[in-house]
Amino acid sequence: MINFKYPHKINIANIPSPIQKVTFNGKGFWIKRDDLTGLEMTGNKVRKLEFLLADAKRKKADLIFTCGGEQSNHARATAFAGKSLGFDVKLFLWGKDSPKADGNLFLNKVIRTDLEFITRKEYADVDQIMEQQKLQFEKLGRKVYIVKEGGSSELGVWGYVNAFQEILNQKGNNFNSILTASGSGGTNAGLLIGAHLFNKRIKIIGINVLYTAEYMRNRTLELVERTIKKFNLKIKLDEKLLEVIDGYSTEGYKNINHDKINIIRDFAGQTGILLDPAYTGKAFCAYNELFLNNNSKTLFIHTGGIFGAFAKKMNYLD
Ligand SMILES: Cc1ncc(COP(=O)(O)O)c(C=O)c1O
């Protein structure tokens, strides 16, 4: 193991999350239940928020900004985690408001989160939009802390360095690869840094669901490089340890096709575990096609997102 020190964090995630053996279509494999890291704060984002909100506290912020799609799990987790820690939270959401809001959007409204809806085009400049508003709020005496898309920053990635370490200490740990959905890249970046810090040649496999595979690969590797630099880590990135597999979100981030829904429904019926339509459902379809066999050496991480299923109810039923 390479010598390193974790940044300061607060404890808001239910971790370690279990690794369970489940059987799908007669084949037994291992799944890490990061959907059990919390309820309102379910999923991978809360691991990143442990570090990010600790930093926000240390910097004496009183208002958190973050962004995502209108059904963003990250935005919802940030709203719940942030508010419960005494911050105000404002979300910049790409999409439309609706009085019939369901899933994550509904939950954000329940806790009276400040929401601003922007178009997909505007979302391309969401970092600038948040920076501009930060200046405006700071003129009014507020102290704003910006959490980047998906919490995927040099600090947020530590959540998945920590998860990697957890995996090494858990049963069934002779994996040669770990597969997750990849949206903003922080989960894969953290796992990849973990593999280097703990000297394990475990391949990190991302299934891109929102951006192109090429963009995701570059974004993830750049984030790893920036983190190595920022924290002065004594590792040299081996790019071969990251694989991004394309082709499992061709219907688009906000959509899911019927074949995938059928796999999600069969999987839920056979294992008791529900996958979400934007991330884990698509990632599992890749796992099912490419890696599922008895005692597969590829660990599947369920990164949460269950509330997204409620927003897509009609797709789930015949
Ligand atoms: C449920 C779920 N799984 C996976 C991801 C992807 O994680 P990351 O953004 O770190 O790539 C996200 C968020 O983007 C998510 O909400």
C-alpha cells in the first residue's frame, strides 16, 4: 500500500455497505449494495458528500449549490444531506418543473429545496451559472459552497477510494474488476485511485450513461490526474486499469428501452433488488451481457438511484 491520508470527512453514510451474493438467471455473482448507504441519501453520492460537506463546514459556508438533471440522485442526496447538516441548498436542474413531480424531484420539494430549472443548452454552462449566482448571493452576505456535478471533484472522489478499501476488507474479495454506471466520473475515478493506492490490479469498468464513452474516459482520467496532483499522491496512473464500455444508453440518459426494463423487472423479481432506469439498470444490462457467470470475478456496484424508478413508472409497466 502507498502511504496516504484521507481528507477530513463527516459520517453521514451507512457504510460499510454489504457485498451480497445474488443469483440471476441461475448464475450467482457478487453485488455491493451502495443503494443501502442511506434511504433519503441512498446511493453513491452520499459517500462523496461526506468529504464535500465536511469541507463546506470547514469553510463556514451556509448555502450549498449543486446541479444535475431534474431527477438527479446527486442533487436529491445533496439537498437531504445539506439541509440535515444545517445548510440551505439551491439546485440548478436541467429539465422542467411539474406539479406532478415524482421521484427525486418530489423529494426535493418535500424538504422545500430552492430549485432553479434550466434548459439542456444552459446546462452546458452550469458551472458559470453557479459561479455568477454565487457572486450575487455573496453580495447579500451569504457564503456559498459549490458542489460540482455529481460531486465529482478532487475531494469528492475520496468517497470511492474509501469504498475501494472497504471492498478489499470484505468477503468474496478476489475480484479482478469492478463495474459501475458512469455519469460524472467521480465513482470510477475514486475506485481507480483506490486500485493504485492499494496496489491492486483490479480493473475499473464504467458504463457511460450520459456522456460519450470517449469523453467519460478522458474526464475520469483527468479527474484522477488532478486528484493525484492536488493531494500529492505518490502514484503513477495506469490508464489501462480503466475501461469504459459504450452502447448501453443509446436511447439517451432520460430514456430506457423495453428490453432493459424487462431485465430490471426480472432482476427485481429474482433477487429482491430494484435497479434504477438511468444508471444501475443500464449498467446491469452491460454486466448481464458481458460479465455474468457463476462466481463472476467482476463485482457489480449498485450505486442507488431507486427514486428514479418512480419518475418513470409508466416505462416499468406493460
Ligand atoms: C444512481 C447513480 N449511479 C451512478 C452514478 C454515476 O456516478 P458518477 O457520477 O460518479 O459517475 C450516478 C450519478 O451520476 C447515480 O445517481
